[in-house]
Amino acid sequence: MEEGRVIELLAAHADRLNDPSAPLPEPRPEEMKYLAPLMEIAERLKATLVPVEPSAAFVRSLRRELVEAARRRQTPSQRSRRGWIIGAAALGSALSVAGVVALILRLRRERFQPQPSAGPAGVHP
């Protein structure tokens, strides 16, 4: 008996248990000798087992534990790289603000500074 055929028949049987309209290939008589006990076990399990949903408290707890585990696994180099990026961004912002302030001060100084008058023939003294 081919393993691929067995897998196909058992998968189709499982699909049929969950959806009665699912197609079910017809097993040959020699296949039924082998498959009947397995199909019976599957049917008993389907009748016995019921879907279970985890409680909301369990989901919250698991999420918190997974996030904490991920933080613990984060390497020191990842943490320091993040610090460097934040530091570089802050420094870049500070330099940008300083540049704008310097430009404003320069423009004000030029605006209020008396212009030297040109002498004869446009020559500055």
C-alpha cells in the first residue's frame, strides 16, 4: 500500500469529519482493511474532543511573558546600537536648530548693520 495514497485518504477523511460536503475518494477493499481502524479512531476523537479557547488572562500572561523573553534575548550590541541611533538623531536635531538660530542671528546683524558708503567712483574707503 502506497504511503502517499494512505495520507491522501486519511486527510480526505479528516476533511470530511470537519466538513460533511468535502469530497472523499473511495478506498479500495484492501485499503479499507488498513484504514478502517485509523478512521474509527479519528471519528471517536472528533466526537470526544471539543474546541477549547484559552482564557483572556492566559493570553495576556503569555503575551507579557513572550515580550519579556524577547527583551532578555536582545543582545547588548542591539541595545547600544539603538542608543547610538537615538543619540545621533538628537545631535542632528540640535545641530539643525543651532544652524537655524545662527542663520537668523546673521540675517538680523546684516540687516541692522550700517552699510559702508561708496566713495568716489564706487571705491570703498
